[in-house]
Amino acid sequence: MDAWTLEQRGLAGVKRRLRREQRQLKLRRFFRSKQAVIGSLIVLLLALAALLAPVLAPADPLAQTVSDRLAAPGGEYLLGTDKLGRDLLSRIIYGARVSMIVGMSVGLSSMVFGMIVGLYAAYYKALDNVLMRICDGLSAIPSTLLAIALMAMLGQSTFNVILALSIVYIPRMARIARSSALIVKEQTYIEALRSQGASSFRIIWGHIAPNILSAVVVQASYNFANSIITEAALSFLGVGVPAPQPSWGNILSEGREVISSAWWMIVYPGLATALAVMGTNVFGDGLRDILDPHAN
């Protein structure tokens, strides 16, 4: 075995050790961050509630008992019933499924497509003006208004809510990815890679993308939270998830009609929405601190 091979193996071993130490450092930061721990616990509990909805829900969320319509919380119905006699607790638990599916799908899709747009806009000047002007145009419209307009064109369904909200949040993600990529692109080692004949694909996805991932992941967690509350707003306005499928937004919309006599129709789904948004935002703040390269 020649000296060059031994040297390469030694370098590979050093890189593996550095990666292992970085993972251990991030894990220690995670457990030291109260925000990350509390936020992740809230998100995990909500995800488990959504996943185990058939087990946790005390009743069928669509089953109507007209004789028990607008029953107050307590007794057989822990959180009361709605105007059709459906168990409110069961509907809130099943509504968590919609929120978690929408939040995770929008967070992931905005991250993936936002990175693609941002990276190629930063690397190719010819694309930059075109892609960023499109993003500027979409970003200029308030997110809820743009989502309502898209839902009016697409029609009511959970998939269309995900599609509409992804279109709303991709431009924001693209701008963050682009600004981070522009900084990395100017580093000396990127110039060295170009001079060595490395392909654009290798430079973009092998060297620039990993270095902007932390900023993109943090923004994706905020998109997760924003999409939950925007979905609730869309369903509240009657252009989101269609009835009778339960979502926190359409439960709130139904509660608006009977707020004077059934306060629980507003309070409990509102608390569930607030808890989900708070948990994901707190988790995002903790994640930002964990991934900060200047943190101790």
C-alpha cells in the first residue's frame, strides 16, 4: 500500500471523526436548549395525536346525535358537542391530522422547491432576474389573500390547500436560499473547484447546498407554523378543507354561528391552533440556536 493511499485513508478518518463530533455537539446543544426540547415535545405530541386519532378519539367525528346538539363540556362529552351533536374532542383530534399533514407537506415542499429556485438563481445570473422578479411579484401579495385567490381557482380539498400554501411560501424560502447561497458562492474554495473543472451540479448540490441547509431548515419550521394558521384561516372563511371533514378552521367557522350559546366551539379549537403554532415557532427558535455555527 503506497503512501498516497495511506494519506487518503487518514484524511477520510479525520473527516468521519469531525462529522461525528459535530453530530455530538448538535445533540448536546439540543438538550441544552429549552426551546428546542419544549417545541419538539409539543410537535411530537400533536403528531402522535394525529397519527393515533382512531385510538384516542372517543367517538366517530362524523357521528351525529341530534338530541345532544350543543351539549356543554363535561359528562359523556368532555369538550361538548357541536350544532349537529358531534363530539367536539373527537373532531379536534381528527382535525390535528389535517393541520399536521398540511404543515409538514408545505414545510417540506417549500424547502425543496425554494432551495432549487434560490440555488440556481444565485449561481446563474441569467436566471436570477427572472426567478427573483417572479418571487418579488408573489411576495408582494399578502399571503392569506394570495392563498384565497389560489383556492378560488383550484377548489376546496386538502391537496389544493397544500398546493396553494406551497406556492405562497416558496418565494420566501427561495429568497433566503438565494441570499445564503450568494455568500457561499463567493468563498475561495468554490473558485478553486471551478478552476479544477468541477461541474456546476456538483458545486451547487455538493458544496453550496449543504452550507445553506441550516438556514433553510429553520425557515421551513416557520413555514410549518404559518401554514397551520393560514389553513385554519382558509377553512374558517369556507375556502379551505371542505366539510364534513374536520379541521380546526372549519370547526371555528361553525362555532362562529353559535358563539353566544356555545363558547366551547370557539375556545377549544382556538387553543389547539394556538398550541400548534406556538410549539412549531418555539421549536424553530431552538433549531436556529442549535444550528448557529457561532453558538457555544
